[in-house]
Amino acid sequence: MDYSYDVIKMQSLFKEILSETRSPEELKWLEERLNTFRTKEQHSFFNLTFTLIPRFVKKAPLSQQSGATVTDIRKGLKINHWTADQLARAWWLLQLPSDDADVYYRNIETLFSAAEMNEQVTLYAALPLLAYPEQFKRRASEGVRTSLGLVFDAVALDNPYPSEWLEEAPWNQLVLKAFFMDKPIHRIYGLSKRNNPSLAHILSDYAHERWAASRPVDPWLWNPVTPFVDEKIFPDILRLSRSQELLERKAAALVCQESPYQPARQLLDEQPELSSFLEAGVSWKDLQSPKPS
């Protein structure tokens, strides 16, 4: 497997966005570096250029419209939170020849191994853009375990790679860590698709730890738990339904409506307030806590 999407279209789109937002001097430097690389194809030159890009392409936010069609080419990928130098680095990665899978893997691994934090952010955010994506599962798992918040964001948020390639254990760790770090969970791509019973019980246990420490639990935590409510988790839902917190009671209503577990369904009849929330049109989106985007 080479690229999982139309890489030529993505190269053109990234170049178009850069052309619309960067100065002629910045674009000229990138073109000169590309022409030199195409002539020599020296990987040391490629790696050096990747490192140098922020010196010649300003770190400026992209407009909200800049990445509007990226998802059309690479499903699940959003670049709204990228900066211009990050986009230029991602564009540069797409210039690396991919005809030999082993050579390609070694070159990308060399970049990862030598990367400082901002370079790591770009590399992890660009995982869904790389050729031979199956080769980078271990790297993605390492990104999940990182202690660097910006690097974790690059792996976990607006990135389709984890949901497509991570095994269940590192995927569950990603979701749990996102709740622990108070990340915007709605930006985890493929969350509902990758829900699993083990994750549901992990999140339930996490909620118990929070309650024991008299700390709040994000009501959205119960969204991935919903399909797997059972006799062990149901007492948690009962607790939510009787909570002093309005959002927790609304979460209980949504869980009871969507769960296949019959006692949860019956709770709607036993507690009319829960049904009233549903009749008023409550949704999980209403329960998203405001977080930095």
C-alpha cells in the first residue's frame, strides 16, 4: 500500500493554500529547495530543509477557509488549527519519493528520531498523509504516550490516523488520556466507530476515581460508554440521573435513550425528567464543555 488518498491532489491543494497566503519570497525559497532536491535527491538535504522551513515560512495561522477541501481528499483530516510553517512542512513531506517502502520508512523515522517538539507536532499531525501508513503504528502509539501536550494534540485531534490504524489498547489509552487532559473530545476522529466494551469499563473506572476524589466528570465521557452499559456500569447511570448537576442528568437521559440495555431504557419511564430532556431535543453536542479549540 502506497498512499491511501490522491497525493497529487493534496500536493496541489497545499501549494495553492501556500500561494494564497504566503509572500513571493517564501514561495520562491520553497521552490528553490524543491528544485535542488529533485536534482540531487539527497536525504540529508531533505531533512535539513524540513528543519529550516520555519526560518523562511512565517508561523502564521491559516484562515478557517484554507483547509475546507482537505477533508474531501483525505477523509477525517482537518488543518484548521495548523500554522503556515506546519503546512509548508507537510507539503515538503509529500515531496519525498515513496517508490521504495523500506527507504521511505527509514527516511521518515530519521525525521522523527531527530525532531524537536514543533517538528514532532508536524510529523504526528501528518501521519494520515504519509505513504505506507501501516508502518507507522508504533510511532503513533508513542505519540499517545508522550508527555508533551502539543504533540499529543497532533496525534489525537482532527487526525484520522489513530482510528484507522491503532490497536485497541493504544486507542483506548488515547481516549482516556484525552479526558484526563481535558481535551475537546469531539475533535477525536472516529470515536463512535472505535467504541469498545473495554474502553467503556476503563472510562467507568476513571469516573469512579474522579468521584472518589470529589472531582467533576465530563458528562461527555458517557457518550462512548453508552453502547456497552451493563449491570456493572448501570449504577453509574443511576447516579447521573440523580445528580445535582443538570448536564449529568441530561447525559443520563441520552444514555438511557441510546443504550440497548433494558434497565436503562426503563429508567426513562421511572424518571419523567429524563424524558422531558429528550422531548426538548437535548443532544450530546449540548453537553460539550467549552474547551480551547
